[in-house]
Amino acid sequence: MFENGTSSQNSDSRLATDGGENRPYRSAKFLREQYVERRKSSNEIADSCDVSPSTVRRWLDRHDIDRTPRYKQRDWLYEQYVTEGRYQEAIAEECGVAKTTICHWLARHEITDGGSLQRAECAECGDAFRYYPSVRDGAFCSTRCANKQRRRQVEVICPFCDEPFERRESLDTQYCSMECWGQDQRTGADYRRYYSTYWLAQREQVLERDGYECAICRISDGSHRDRFGRGLEVHHIVPVRMFAAWDKPPKDAHSIGNLITLCRTHHPDAPGRTVEPDEKWSEPSKIALKERIK
């Protein structure tokens, strides 16, 4: 009897200590008060109890204590946004999330302070969703759907080798490779007319002037060959075709002042880049160029 009574007393004492003052983190009541009601993090609770955060998380799991972020709770969000009239930025800052996250949950709970929530159908997945026109354009229901649209691949035919290849729909790449692009640029009478021995000499002078480096990113000719399989490009600031349209000799296009060394990434005529429209080179541009190449 005595032994059993002693054992029972020791067990009760141990349980009282585990959930009492010395180890409060083992108490479900204490954890619920700190973690759920006071919104303290597991790290903050661990610091106050002088234990590791993993210990606190283990006891949270053991007591099956979970905490839904406040901004996901409709009643709390309604109180903050409608009753108290707080701005979305202030709610987001308090919750440690982006303003768009608060906007998303306001729309999801159909909470409004009088502003117009609109409905739309996602252009990617077809799901219906609600959004604030002041924050989103209403085209996609999520960032994931928007990214899928931008990354969509389409099949096109290379104009030089006639082989099909895939590229992003949002790009205007016509050639399957730099090799095909380069070969196509060097084919025909126009190339032989405009790119003579004089052009090659001018090209070499510009490369030397620019130190055999891209004028924008400073990648060297050797590094460019290792990365792209070809040397740096010498770019015409005003396109050669414009000199032909202005009835000027090709040599004027190859003047040192109209040439600059660029890499494949920064060359405007490289595949995937948008070539400047001819309309850009207006009469004032023509006059300015005349002054530049005198």
C-alpha cells in the first residue's frame, strides 16, 4: 500500500511538474494561450521557456494545436477591413505578408468596404474568380496561370534551314540558331554589295577601339566565343538598310562613328530581340548622322 501510494504521488508530482511552472510548454492550455490567442511564434515561446523551437513544435503537434493565419479567417479580416476601416497595407504589414495576399483573401471571402469586386474567367484554366480592378487586370486567377501563359511554347519553321523548332509564344525569334541567322544574313547579292573588304577593315578597327569587349557588358571576345560559339558582333547604330533608302553609299554606313561592338545578348538584331522599326530613323536622325560621319 505504502509503495503504491508513494508511486502514485511521484507520478502525480511528475505530471504536475511537466505541465506546471518548470515546463509550461508541455501544457496544452499554456501553448494554446501563447500560440493561438496571443499569436506568438514557436521561437518566441521557446525563448521564454528556455528550450529549443523544435521542442515547442513537438508539443504543439502532440496536443494537435494548429493556428490558421489571421488574414485567412473571415471574421477577423472583416473586422479589420470593414469594421475598423484599416487599409490593406496596414493589415498586410501586421501579418507579415504582401498587400496582394490580403487582397486575395478579401476577394476569396467576398469582403468589400463598398468598392466593386468584379468577376472574371481565367484565360488559362477557365476558372471563375473575383478580383479588385485597382489591383489586378482580371486576366488570370493566379500568378501560376499567368506564368503558364507567358511560357507557352509554339512551333515555328526556321527560314534558313526549314527545320521546325519551339520557342516561347511571347518572343519573336525566327531562326532556330545563331548559325542559321548568321548564314541567312550573309546570303545574297545585298550582302556582297554592302559588306565588302572595306567593311571588314572597318569592323576590325572598331573591335580594336572597343578593346575586343562588348560596349555594354564588357564580355571579352574569347569568353563570347566560349559561350556562344562565335566572336563579338560589330553593330550598325543606324541600320545599313536606311543608308540604301537615303541613296547614300554603303561606305557611309560603315563609318567608325556608326559602329559599336556588342555581344549576342545586347545585339538588337540577334534572334529573340526586337529590331528597331524603320520609322525610328526620321529625317532629324538622318541630319544628325550626317554631322556625325563628316
